Amino acid sequence: MPMTRRQLRLGAFLAGTGSNMASWRHADSVVDGAINLAHYRELTRVAEAAKLDFVFFGDGLYISEKSHPNFLNRFEPLTLLAALAMDTTRIGLAATLSTTYSDPYTVARQFASIDHISDGRAGWNIVTSPLEGSARNYGRPEHPQHDLRYRMAHEYLETTKALWDSWEDDAFVRDRESGVFIDSAKLHRVDFEGDFYSVEGPLNISRSRQGRPVLLQAGASDAGRDFASRHADAIFTVQGSIPSAVKFAEDIRQRAERHGRDPDNLLILPECGPIIGDSPEAAEAKYAAIAGLVGTTDALNYLGRFFDDIDFTKFDLDAAFPDLGDLARNGWESATDMIKKNAKAANLSLREVALGATTPRHAFIGTATHVADTMQEWFEAGAADGFILNPPILPSGLLDVVDEVLPILKKRGIFREEYEADTLHGNLDLPIPANRHSEAR
């Protein structure tokens, strides 16, 4: 399908010291970045000054001593969004929250509150929680199966959307003279009864200026893609090439059409973790230095998390990647399938797969001009509406993009000089969702 957007959309994934497993060891990192509010405030100010669309904070509900260091000690992200809303005025603020281990009414209230506090700049990255251990932290007898989690999530989103529409936009009259506070005809109970959730409503907070938070998702399995194409405003994805990214985007948009949606109202944002140098050789040296921070044991632990913390040390490091069958397909199903597929196709050893997972090679390594050229190529080929920047090292990785790549993209006219709107929906060039009850009138 043809691209309709003239400019890239860019978000920044701010993950403490950076996305790399050993980023905390890098001299440029803020070693306690994952729990350092001043660090996040400064990164968000930099991103807003550069006119990025949003900053994004991930989350998870289960850790072990093998987890990524940034996961072991980090902020609950909605709390962090509330703090950052006080420092900013235009940039979007997005965070992860699980549908599997939370209640729709509570989450609808939380995100509506963040949306009001930020004056219409909130975004929710919807996840179903891949790790089996999450169930044990919430007193659940077992972790729901992969496709069941997405069935639950669909019903969850139907419920939260209905709650956000409890009040029509002009329901609060607040007329002191007449004593009329609300127009009761514009207040609506939800009365939702489903297979997994039951909610009467209405929600005890009004719609925000942008109607509801922007909905983000990263489903890559068949069930995940179907869920994302049905509900998401923007989809995060990891793609290794333009052809694979184009194929993914086309599939998502076709699914969206089947769900009765306008495919142009759905953004595809591949992950992009640029490593930038003054020359190709300097960029390669920077990549090698980052990759060299990761020890083999840490790399095996990082890889093992995708497979429900399997102990990879029991396998021969330099033999072919082991045949794991359907092991851990109840977690990151698409990720584990891709890891196994790539390892078999390239005849990679376990060591090569583990080290490659922590510091992947990709097209966005090179000079600033090369990175800008590559981003533009993906955009114009229909492989991306924009990117989610995920620097391996923070803050330097974000600063390199802001200081060196964005001026090139702005000069070419494919990234903004100024914000176009004051809501996240507006800056992403997405329509504000209509209230279902107002629309029915």
C-alpha cells in the first residue's frame, strides 16, 4: 500500500543505561540510569528539544539474577510518566503495562489520569507478559498460554476503550448559576460482560483532550499481529531488512482493513539502534567496543531470557545452536522462532547466537549520513512510517542521533522542525478517536 506520510515519526526507548546487556559498564553511561530521575528528565528534555514524537519506557513483571541489569532495579513506568509530564509540554510520554496481570478499570483510570496530567500526551504500550515467572509474582496458579493471553487482551481493550468513552466530551457542564454539574444524558455505564472481565462502569474520570491514550503494541506472532492490527495506533517491530519490513507492514495493514480500520491510521515503527562514527571504520570500532563489554556468560543469560531462562551453559558453546523444539514458545513466541530460524539458516554456533543477540549487527551502523540515508530508504520504500530509537548506550547514543542525524533529516524535509500539535495523536498525524456515544448521536 502506498505511503501517505511526508515525514518520519520518531520515538525514543529510554532504557536506563541503554539497550545493550552490558551498557552499564560503558564509560558514557549513567551507571544507575534505570532508577535515576535526573537522568531521565535530561534525556526527555533532549528528546523534546529535538522534536521527537515520544519517549517510551518498558517494563516487566519478573526478574532473576540473570536478567538485564536495567531490569533488576527500575521505576514503575506510569509513576515515571507522571513525573516527566511536569517537565515537558509537547513530547509524548509512553509506557508498558500488562493486560495479563492488571484490571481494566484500574488501568483505564491510570492512563486517563496520565493523559490529563500531561494534557493529552500519554501512550500505552500494551503487552501480555511473556515470562512464566510473572504468574508466581501475582499468586496465579499458571501463566496463561500465548494465544489465550491475546484473547484476554482483546477483551481487555474492548473494556478499557468502553470505559474511556463513559463520558462524552461535553458531559461536564459545570454551570455554577444553574447548579448543573453534568449532563447526565452524556454519562454512560459500560455494563461489559465477557469471558474474562466484567465491568459495570462508568469510569470516574473524563476523556482527555486526545480522547484516550495512543495505543502501542509489538505483536509479531500471528495472534499478536491480529491483535495489533485490530487495536494499535502504532506497532513496534524488529526487522532485519527492507523486504522483511515491507512484508510485515503490508500484512499488518491488510489485517487492519479486514477489521474495518483505515490502514493509514496505523504506524509501523521498526526498532533502530544507530551506532554512529565519523567514518565507517570509526563506527565499526564503536560497535566492537560495545559488543566487547558483554561476557559470554552474560550473553547466554540474556539469550536464555527469551527461552524462559533456560540454562544455555549446559550446551557446547561452539557447536551448532541446539535443537530446542517447542521449548518456551509460551513466551516470546515470534522472537524465539526467529532466533532458531536464523541460527539454522546461517549455521551459527550457540556462542555466535548469544553474542549476536546482545549486540546485533544491523544497517544503522556507520556515519551520520549513512544512518540518515538508511532511515530515508526504509521510509520511502514503505518499510517504516518512522522508527523507535533504541540506543545501545545512553545518553551518548541518543545524543549522536539528535546532534548528527536529525539535522540531516530536517534539511531533507522528512523530519519536523517544530511540533505540529500539542497532543500525541496530533503529532503522530493520527485522528483523535471519536466517542462512541457522541458518534452514535
